[in-house]
Amino acid sequence: MNKSNSQNTSETNWERIEKMTDNDIDTSDIPPLDDDFFANATLRMPKKKISVTLEIDQDIWEWFAAHGEQYQTKINTALKMYANETRKQQNS
């Protein structure tokens, strides 16, 4: 993620999205999942996670913890995004 991307604000009307029911969602452009799809599908299992003890700054932990119960998953996602982006830069 570059600096300009992180400063853009979403123009999504989240209140409208939250009120939508499944029937309100237009899925007409999604092709049906037929036998051919499943014949060529590959099962991808999530990678096993390990439990670690990690020291981070208190303000960082508080920020993640304030954003919901799955803060550990969000920390993992942030670290994964950073690692993937760093790998891309190193490989280019």
C-alpha cells in the first residue's frame, strides 16, 4: 500500500449496504457454479497458525483491540500484507 492509497476515503454508502437484504443484491452477472466449475476446483485449506508471544507498543495493541473481537486476526492480516508487499518489492 502506498501513501496515496492509504489517504483515500471510501465513498461507499455503508449505511445503505448494511440495510440491504440478500434479495437486494444484484447477482445477475455471476455465472452459475456448474459441474465443470467443481470438476476443476482446487480445495485450498488455510495455513496452520502458530501461537506466539509478541511484544508490540501498547498504543498499537489498543488500536487493534478497540476495533473488535478479532483484533489478533487483524494484526495477522496487517503483518501478512506488509510481508507480501515487501516480498514483491524485493523480487522486482
